[in-house]
Amino acid sequence: MSGVISYLVFFLILAAIYGIVSLGLNLQWGYTGLFNIGVAGFFAVGAYTYAILASSPTTNHLGGFDVPIPLSMIAAMIVTGIAALIIGFPTLRLRDDYLAIATIGIAFSIQLVAMNMQWLTGGTQGLYNIPQPLANTFESNFDYNLFFLAMVLIVLLVVYIALERMVHSPWGRVLMAIREDETAASSVGKNAFSYRLQSFVIGSMIMGLGGAFYACFIKYISPQDFQPVLTFQIWAMLIIGGSGNNRGAILGALLVWMLWSGSGTLVQSILPASLQVKGGAFQIILIGLVLMVTLIFKPKGIMGNRRAIIPGAKQAP
């Protein structure tokens, strides 16, 4: 029984981290209509920034700055935001399909940098012994995981409340206006490019924060952690939960991560040993099928998106 509870705590920590990342994507796609396929890249920037700044001195890679953990988390968000600003300034002038191609290419480039620049990221060996806050003050790993779960849930709640306030403000209503009709929004004096860039940067910073928490919790990262399948997972979470709805983004993260984890256990139990090496493909196929069923029967996701630009306004059927 204790093993089940320990796994449940571990599961909820990762679900909450992915929930943070899903909220960042929801701001970009659900509220602004930005087709960002480079989620894994921004997640990686946040994770590596935190690991490099917070780690102790080492000869294997750049690091050893021993920056306090809270400051390292903030720095991870800032660096990810700067990267998003550099990337977004030229790419957000493109159409949605070209933006998707550009962002996925950038995500691949970031992964290649992490894989080949060993002096910076540790290369394929990755970064290990990444510091955790208050790690030596708990008697057992289970107690620490409970503390970490409480910490990441608080951060998830803060991000959720902040985004709720933002999207229900005049700024957020402009984002939704741009999502629905960019030409109409521009005709009333709104700088659509500026608002799209702001949404892209803020959403990417939230993804970087999720990456920092991932590195902090797992204590080891490598380029293999930032495969394109991560972007697929986050998009599935948002679509199944309901884009344009922050509660839906969190619910989708919980459900998809539950399905992903459960299918991994199912693969080990029903497939012969010779086929278990292909279990990852089975998981992707299963998530894809669930995604198809959701789009057929609930095209707006479980929670549905919020179409009203003015909170509380009546919507046409």
C-alpha cells in the first residue's frame, strides 16, 4: 500500500509540472491562436538554465555557480523568455503553418545543441546531481516528495490564478479578439503583432518554469528528455482537456499523463518481452486514438473553450 501511495505522489508531481507547461501552451494557442510546435525546446531551455545555475562546481560542463534555487527558477523563466523573444520576433510574422514549421525546427535545434555542446550541457551524458530545495531536511524520500508535491501544486495554483486574471483583463480580451479575427482587432487600433509576441514570450516563460521544476525533481536531465514526443504529449493534454480553458489544460495534463503512465504498465504486462521495446510506440498510438475520439465527440475538449470575449456575456448557441 505504501508503494502505491509513493507512486501516486510521484505521478501527481509530474502531472502538476506538465500542467504548468500546458497552461503556458494554452495562453499561446487557446487564447491567442499561436501554433507553437516547439514546446519541448522551451521546456529544455528552462531545465538546462536551472541545472547550470543551481549546480555545484564541476569540470564536466559549464556550471558550478551555486545560485540559490529560487533565483535559479526565476533565471530559467527569464532566459526562456529571452529565447522566445529572439525566436518570436521574426517567426510571429509568419502564417500559422509556417510558424509551426519554424518552431519545431527551433526545438530540434535546441535538442541538437544540448546533445553536441558538451562543455555547456554535458552532451549525451546529461547533467546530474541537480540541487533540490531543502533536500537534506527530510528523513525519507517519501516525505520529501510530499513536500515537493505541495510546492509544485502551490506554483501551479499561482500560475493558474495569474493567467485567469490576465485573460479576463482587457489585455486578455485583446488576445481572444486577435485569435478570432486579427484583421478586425487591428482595425480598432490594436497592434496584433505586439500582443502575439507578448503572449508567446509569457507562455514560453511558463514552459521554462515547468522545465526548471522537472530538472529540480528528477535531478538528472539529458537531450533524450526533450524529444518531440514531449510536444505531442503537451498538445494532447491541451486538446483533450479543452484549449482556451485553463482548468481544461490542467485536467488534460492529469488525464493524459495518467493514460501515458498506465499504458506503460499495460505494455509490460500484456506484451511479450520481444515486443516491449516497442512500448513507446504503443503509448503514442493509444494517445493518438484517444485524441481522435475526443475530437470526434468533444471537438472543443472535455472542458470546452471559452468563446466569450467579455466574461459572463451570453453566447450564441
